[in-house]
Amino acid sequence: MIHISLGSSTRLVFLPRPVARWESGMFKSSSCFIFFWLGVFLFIMEGRGSAVNTPASRPVTRRSKSYGRSCVEAPSYFWQTPGHLAVLKIPNSRGTAKSQTITNKVDPEHIALLVKNEWKLSYITPLHHFRHTRLKSYSKHLSAFIVAEKQQGVAVEVGLEAGFKVTFSAVLGLAETDEDAETVFIQIQSKPVFAAVADAPKVVWRGWLTCVNGDLEYLRSLPPDFVSLPLFCTSGPESLTTLVKSWFERVFDCNFGCLALNSTTLNWLTALWTGCHPTCNIRHLKLAWSLPTQPPLDVSYTVNPQDAWELWNSIHPEESTDDRIDIQEVQSFINGLEAHFFRHFKIFLSAGTLVKVSTALGSAHVDGKIKIGNSDYITTLLTLLTECALLKMPA
Amino acid sequence: MADLSNLAGLGSDPSGEIDSSASSANNRSLRLAEKEKRKGEADPFGLAVKYLSQVEAGTVVRGNDELERNMLVVETVALSKGLPSEVITVLLDLALSLNAGTGNCARVLKFLIPATVVPQEAIVKGVSWLCVGKMPMNAQVLFVRWVLTVFDLIDCKDNLRSIYGFIFSFVTEENLCPFICHLLYLLTMREHVHPYRVRKLLDIQAKMGRQPFLTQLLALYKVFRPDLVTLSLPSRVRTGFKNHNSTWKVALSAVQRKNKGAVLVDQSLSLDVKEKPSTRKRVRCHLCNTVKSLTEHTLNSNKKVFCLQELRSFRELLENIHNIELPAQMGSLLGSALALHYLDCVQDESASLRLNFWLGHSLQEEFLLCPVDGSSDNTSEACRFLSTILFSQQFLQEGFSSTESFLYKFLSVWDGCLLRPQILDLLSDIPLMPSFYMHKLLFEPLKQLYFTSTVFFKVCMVLLFFFLSVCLYQARAWPCVLPRTMTLSGFMDSVMELVRFVGLLASEGLRLENCHVLLLNQTLAFYETVCDMFLKYSLPLIIMPPAGVFYPALFATDSVSVDRLGYIMYRYRKNLTLAKKQEQQREQTFHISRNTYKEFNRNLQAMVNSMWNSWWCIPGSDIEIDKDLISLSKVPEPWCRFDLIHHPALFSYAIEFHQRCWPERKNVDLGSIKTGKYWNWYMEFLFNQGFDGLNNFIQTNTGHSSGLSSQDDRQPTSQP
């Protein structure tokens, strides 16, 4: 996932140190030429074996200030994503997906909003001075901002209904731990210019910020005036997404970036969803690969849910005592699927990249697009995605 | 102008005599003052002004020759010398009251050129005449334009600000609106921005469309109260306000030129709108973005706060440091020295964290997750961005943690060539960390780069240079910048690791590159720092160069390397001597391992033996070679090939010396240099070539003194 533009010729800035030490008086000539041949006397020093002592007399002051946090300190190696330290923090095992009737905790209306759309994922750095109590005023400001941006150069009064109506609302109950901030749902409605008075405004854009089971160490390390809602899902025209993002960036001094899902994440989802089959019919397991051939070869691979589940069950027996799935199990499940494909078509799927996974429970695309099919498994999915988003956090 | 001053007393002084106190205050001689006074009595200007001040309402204007005459007198003076502030008050009142008729109103306004300042009371009175509403529209416009022209010359503006509401009421006048908007723009403070005013302006905007003057005023309102109004300026904004000073420009500048030393009026009152940067690049967009925060404003809108970007000097910062407001986007502060001063001082964790989030994000998005939009032309921009970061870090004398974590990620994918100078500079700001992490995050990727780099020796040099500066930087400040998680011994371990790592790289590099001279010199430069760690940086550490560095330097063919080595060995000795002394004096001190001494002694022995004693083949030393093998090479007298005369680096000097001593000799016999006084002369000759390092080395280690430098650092020497 990393592209580095190569081949740019950069001028080497190199300042050599002066090679000889010219000191004053170097050319001072002496009139005295009476020297003696003294022979060679070597001064050899003996190291004495003594106990290891460090000078205790030196005051070692601890530096109180810092421009950010050091990477190798406590909550730190968390964000060493592509580097070596990522292995320290990326979980090698996670709990099996458990069905929970989320509508007991969360308003079913809210859940219905989350379930039906396809969402584009982004990550956001922690929001500065975000308050869940001020959602109303955020609604007003954002709608004024959108109107102002739409008609460049025309000032817009804040709080006036004009064209766009923005609603911020808190989706209570999705948070799993005390450190998780409550999910915020944003909806933008627009009234067409030539609409009749009676026409209801149309929803043109939806988005939500969430944090489910975020890494406790990371969340606790943030100062209190930050709110971390690392996962941002959007659905609607790109232009509005851009406007919303730039409004957030201006008001809460945060930054957005694309959240692509790597193949490990997709593998996890494949295994987690397949594991749910006995409790909730996943109907199909559809996988899509893209193979780097010329021309590129797209492979769509649909597996009978029962067969997939049996394969998974042979790797991770249902009756196994602990509820945890290991990354090795996930890998061998995927390997099993790939081996089966090879037996029939003589194509190594492992040579390509897994692009999309989809079941009745939901779908996920490598570009960072998801669909939630069944609200009962939403927590598992969001936990995984929150983790991906947090891994993208700089510093 | 002094002779015309104090016309305020005109009304009460029927004789019309002009008080000369001002002129005497002007340090003129008494005689001159007398003369002035006499002149003043007959001064037609004073009389004319007096006449004009007494013109009452209803005066016949048409055919009034007296009025015309006086007007002409004042006009002439005004256009040549400018008018004193009292006269301005009088004339403005005359004009706007329309006592002298509508025609004269415009005429007076046109020659109302101030010599020095304009009293604000005159303007306030003028605005009140405006409120009366008798004036014809063109006179009103002319008056507001005149105010805009002389705005910088108004002595004080607080009363003017207190009638802000009255001035604001004129925005509804269609013809007056552009000028009033400009005036309001100049006067507006945060407390003037109210919802009803915003609404009024928006109404006008709805009526008139997006007029630049309205947009500018609203943009200012938005800056003060983003919670009331929002506005986004198109990327290409027309200049906000036109210049309205055309009528007075020529006369005003002429008068100003004449009265040098007076306040200079700003000829271009029009607002220059800062060109918005292209929005294509996030980085630059952020750097210029200075929108204020919503939340903070509404919280303390009553408090007088200063925006960090508004501060211009360090003095201003000091005066307002208690009520500074941070910008909504901390990224905009990067590269501003004042802001960094402030950040450094307040140590606001969330502020620096915000800066770090932004910085880390930008670096990550720009360099690690490069957008695939094919923007290959962004190298210069990226270069500028990194340079800004470097500037800030160097200013703070500390790296940002986000750049640090970015670099660890970046090193593993870096080709060693993209933006090399900047990346290496950034690397040199990385703080030391426990050696475990240093190995993992720094040494491994760097080693790979080092050995696989195509432009091999360049990278070698720069890498070494980098390590040198890391070491210097760390060592210089180590007691205070000890990372929080590191103990002293951990810190020492890390420094040791670092030096050993560079030693390893250098010896391998020298071997691979056939002892490249430049590389060798960089290596020696590095060791020049290392050898002095104890004395110069008070680091209780002495680490010897590995054999792979020492021997190539000792047998180098260039004299500079040999000289440097001499200097290094000399410094090592000083450090070790002092360390040992301290160890003996105080029970409690650091420990330098026996091996270090051994290593030093071995190196010293090798160096002295080969250069001074001509017995370099010491059994048991690093460079023991089988005698038969050497005899095979058929080199005559192999043992003295590296002494001070025959050393390849010094050979040419020996030849030159020989030629000078015995110019008549045809066959060169270098051996004769060793005899008697010639040897001393040769030493003297050699050290006069600038070989200070060798000089020091030989002095301290052999006791041979060339008599050039002081001898106080000589140690008692002993036989091996």
C-alpha cells in the first residue's frame, strides 16, 4: 500500500568540514633549534578493573516539556503501522463474532440508518474541543458553511435555514467501553430550489463518526480536550464529503485520510463472518480477487455458505473452549479456499490481492467501502474498523 | 506652519493677533519670532480663515467677492503648504453646514489638505452634519472619500469608533455604501459585530449581489465572530476596496513632501487581499489557513485576546503572553518563530499535540500514502515543507515526535535518494532511544541503505555526517534532554551503540570503497568528535576507533588523514589521562574498561613504532606479517617505510626538505635527514606545514618538542 515516488534527482547538500585545523600561531617560527634526541617514551596507561560506577554527582533533569510524545514510550508503538513495531500491537487473535441484539441498546431508528447504505471509510485524527453537548450549534454552523461554500463570496448568516439542513445527532449505545466516545451521526438534507412548499427535504448526504472498542491505552493517553472518533463513514456526493471534512478540519483542528482495508483485515472479516453461519445464515460467501496479469484478471469466487463453514469448522472447531480466533487459523482458512480454487482452475489466488468480501452480514472492499447487512454483528465489524483507523493515526 | 497655529482662539480674540507661543516653542531665535509676529499681524491667511469661520447660514454666496477672495487665499495656502488641524475643523464645519453654499462645499472639501494631522472631532462633527441630511449626495460621497483618504492622519479614532452605529446606518444609502463599508472596515472591532448588523449587511448583499466591498466587510465580521456569519472567499478575489484618494492624491503627496518629518500618509489604503494558495495541496493550504476557532470565541468573546498570527514582534508577544489565542489550526504556526517561542514557553500539551497530529498526518499522507494522482512535480513543494519542519525543529532544538515516528516508517521504504538532504537533516534531530529500538528502527534500515546504495560514497559520507551531528547534538545537551524513559546508563549504552555502529559502517565502507579519501576524512571527522566526548561533552565514555578505521588512516597516502589521526590520538590520550586521574582521585567515578586502555595502547604503540621508531612489525600486534612474506616484496628496509620520512603521505615533504638542505646533491639520500640537527630541522619543517595534529601527537607521546607550542600539557613519560 505504500508508494514512494522514486527517481527524483535531489541535489546533495553537503558541507565538508575544513580538513585541516588552522590555528593561529601555526607559522610562528622559532629561533631556538636546540633539541635532543629523546628516544621513544611510550606512555602506556593501565585500565584498572573497577566496579561499574556512573557519576551520581551529575544532576539528571527530566525534561518536562515535549513536542508530542516519544514513539518508544508507553502508549506509543501503537502507531508504528508499516514499520517493524506494528507487530507489537496488531492483535494476533480476536474474539469470535457474537450476535447481540443491538436494538436493545441503540435506538432502532438509528441502527436502520447505519444498515442500509454503503459507506466510504476515512480515518480522523482526534477532534480538539469537540463537545457532544454542542451538536445543535454544530448543525447550524455546518449548514451555513455548506451554503457559503456553495455560493462563493456570499456571506451567510449562521442559524438561518437556507437550502441545506444539517442534523447532528448522537447515536447512544454503540460505544462498548467507557473510553469510547459516543457515535455522532450527521445528515444533510436539501430542498431543491424549484420544489413545492409541501415537498419534504431530501436527504443528500449521511455520515457518522464512531469509536468502538478503541485501544484503551491510546484513548487514555489523549489529553481531556481531545475526543477520538477515529472512524468516519460517509455516503453521498464526494463534494459534500469534502465540505464536511474541511469544516471539521477548520473547527476541530483534525485531519482526514483515506482508510483502505488491507487484505489481512479482509481475511479477518471472511473468517469472522463465516463463523457466524450456524447462528445466522450468511447465505453466500463471495470473494473477489484481482490478479496482476496482463490484462488484469478479476476472479469472483462464491462459496456455498455451508461448505465454507465446514472448512472453517475444521480449522476452528465450534466446540473449542476459548472464544478466540488466531491469525494462523484465519490464514489457513484462506489458504484452504485458495487451494480449492487452484485444484479446479490452476490459478494461484495468493498471487493476487483479495479485493472484496461479501456475505449476508455485510461486505467490505479493499478501497475502504463497507456495507452492513445485519445489525446484530455490527460491533465486531466496527471494532475491527476502529482498530484499522487507529493504526493510521500519526503520532 | 507654526505661525498659523492656535486659530482656535480666533473667535475670542477680535484683534486677530496670532499667538506666537507655538513659534517660540519651535526653538526659533527671538529675532525671528519677532519677525514672524509682525508678519502674522498682516497675514492674509489668518484673516481669511477668521473671515471664513464667521460665515453664517444664509450668507449670500453668488457675487460675494469677499467670500470668494478669502476662499482663494485659503485655497492657495492649502494646496501649497497644507492646513493646520484647527483650520481643518473650521473649514470642514463651514463646508458641511452648507453656510457657504453647495458649490463651495465641494470646493472646500477638495482643497482640504492637512499639513500634519486631522482632529477626530472634526470628523465626528462632519458625521453629525451627514446625519442632518441636508447635503447633496455628491457632497456626502466626497466627504466620506475625503475621510478615507486622510484616515491615517486622524489623530485618534476612539470617538469615531463610538459613533460606529451612526456610520453604520449609512450602508443603506446605495451611493454611499461602498465608501461607508470601507470606512467601517477600517473602524470595526470585535465588539462592533452584532447579529442585527450582520443581518443588515446580508440584506444589502441579497439586494446588491456579491459586491467586493460588502464581501470584505463581511469577511472581517466573520473573522471576529465566526459564530454569527460564515463566508468562503473564492480563490481569486478582486481587490476589496478601490482607492478613493484620486482627488487629493497629488496635492497631498506634494504637501507631505514639503513637510518632511510629518506623518506619512499611506497612499494605498486599499486592502490587499492575500492571494489564497492553490487548494490542490493540503500542506500549503494549511500553512496559510488562519481561521479562528468557533468554540473559543464564544467562550471568551468579552476578553481582549490576541491572535498569535497578529503579533509582529517578540516585544508584542511578551506584552500579551497572558492572553494569546491559538489559531484554530495549529499547523498554521509551523515555521513562525514567534509562535514557536510561545509554544516553547507555555508547554501546552494539547497545542503541541494538535501540531503533531497535523504534522504527522501531512507527512504520512504526502510521503507514505502518496496519492496516486501522478503529482510528480511536488518535489519542490515537499522540499519546502520539510525545510519548514527543519527550521522549526532547529529553532526548538528538538524534533517533533510525529516527524520521528514518520521517519521510522519512512526509512523502511526510502530509496536513499528522494529528498536526501532534508531526510538526513531530519534524521539528525532524532533523539537517542534505548539501544534495542535504535537497532530495530534506525540501524537496520540504514545499514541496508548504506550497503546497497549506488551513489555509495556520498551516502557514506552523509550518513557519517549525520551520525556525527546526532552525536554532537545529543552530547552537547545530554543532561537536559535525556528522554523520559531513559536512565543514564541506558543513554550511555545508546551512545556507545551508535558510535560502534558508525565504526562498523565506516570500516566496512572503507574496505568496500578502497579507502576512499573523502570517506576516510568524514570518518576521521566523526572520530574527532568521539575522542573528545569525555572532555568536551562530559560524557563518561571513551570509545576507540576500530582497526578498520585506524589502520587505513595510519597508512593513508594523504597527509591530511595522517595528521587528523595524530590529532585524534592526541585527544584520546588527553581524555584517557584525565579520566584516569579522576578515577584515582575520587573513588566514585565511571568505569572505562581495561580493554579501552589496551586498545588505545596498542594503537598508540603501532603508530609511534611505525612513524617514529621504524619498527612497525611488532610481534603480537595487529599488523604482524611474516618476515619472509615481506622479503618477497623486495622492498628495501621494509621497517622504515612508514616512518616520518618515508611515510607515503609525508614522502614529498621529505624530498622537498632534502632539496632545500642539499640543493647541490644529485642523488637523494633521505637517510641523511635522520642525522644530527637535520632531524630537528626536518621536524620543524614538517610542523610548519600545518601538521598540528602530528605535532601534538609527537610532542605528547615522544617528548620531542619542536618548540612551537606550549609544553604545559606534557606528561611524564615512561618506557613501555
